[in-house]
Amino acid sequence: MDNKHSLTGFVFNRLREDILNGKYKENDELKEMAIAKELNVSRTPVREAIRQLEFEGLVESIPNKATYVIGISIKDVKDIYEMRASLERLCAKKAIDNMTDDIMEKLEEIVDLSMFYNEKGKYDNILELDNRFHELLYEAANSKMLRHTLSDFHHYLQRIRHTTLSGETRAKQAVCEHRDILEAIKSKDTDRAMMLAEQHIINSINNIERLGLWTGEQ
């Protein structure tokens, strides 16, 4: 039983990653047999993984026909950013309430390293550190449901975030915003931390609008 579930999880994560990174595009057909052969598994975990993907709204199965990729639309991206803005506020508050010395030390290291890479213009490194910064805040919040929801949102946005953070202007802004959020958390200034966390996401939305990505393909 455990092995079956672990295989399903492996297939699900692989397929979700392939959908979100663009390997499978909208309206592509997911063929159970081909996927099972590629991943060296039976069709059962593939079928179960596809059910999970359908539950998340990433694919649509037509009975007795086929399963097609839906993916994440521009409207979905907008919705996710708007929801993240509110949830990141809550995350900042909970992070202050539940912060540990270990996580605080790791956050400080990430901000320091981000500032270093910022000065060197190494923006790919900044994207990786950006991911880690948010993951640690979600961990610090000590809320399983909040962490799960925000982690999924963060993952769904990986393609568009890679596009926006690869530019010098937004990358530099994001690093400074992380620094300010962390300073507010260290000072236990809850109102300021919540405001900065929300504004961080709003600034991302504004940057996407500036780049004209709402009207283009993700």
C-alpha cells in the first residue's frame, strides 16, 4: 500500500511539474500507456495521479475518450496572485508568533546571500533564494494548511516568476522587499510585516502588468 501511494505521488509530482514547466501544453493528450512506459511504472499509479491532477484542475478527463491538459491560464495566475496577497499577510503574522532561532538564522543567511548575488547580477541565483525565503516563512508560520496552500500557489507560478525575476529591476526590488519583511519580523512589528508581505505580492502583480504578461501566453 505504501509503495503504491509513493509511486502515485512520484507520478503525480512528475506530471504536475511537466505541466507547469510547459512540457505538456494546453490541450495536449495525456496517454496512460506512454507515461507508464516513460516513468517505468504500471498504469495504475498513472491513472491515480491523473485523477489527482483532475482534482487540482490541471487536466480534464473525458469518459471513454481521453485526458487533456488544461494547465494554468492567465486568469488562474491573476487569481492566485490576488489570493497570495492576502495569505502572505497572514503568513507574516503567524511567522512572528511562531518564529524559531533556527529559521530566523536561515532567513538572514538567505537575505545576505541574495544581496550579494544582486550586486553581482546573478539573477538565476536570486530566483532560487526567493523560493527558499518564502518556503522558510511558510515553515515559520507553523500552519500545515497555510503552508500547503501557499507552497502550491508558489509552485503554480514558477514559470511566470522565472520570467519576472530574471529582469534586473524586479529582482533588485524583490531582494530589498525580502530584507524589509525580515526586519519587520525581527522587530516583531506585526502590522508592518503584514503590510510589507502583502505589498510584496502587489508589486509582483504590478510588474506583470508593466511587462504586459496578462495579455500574453504564460
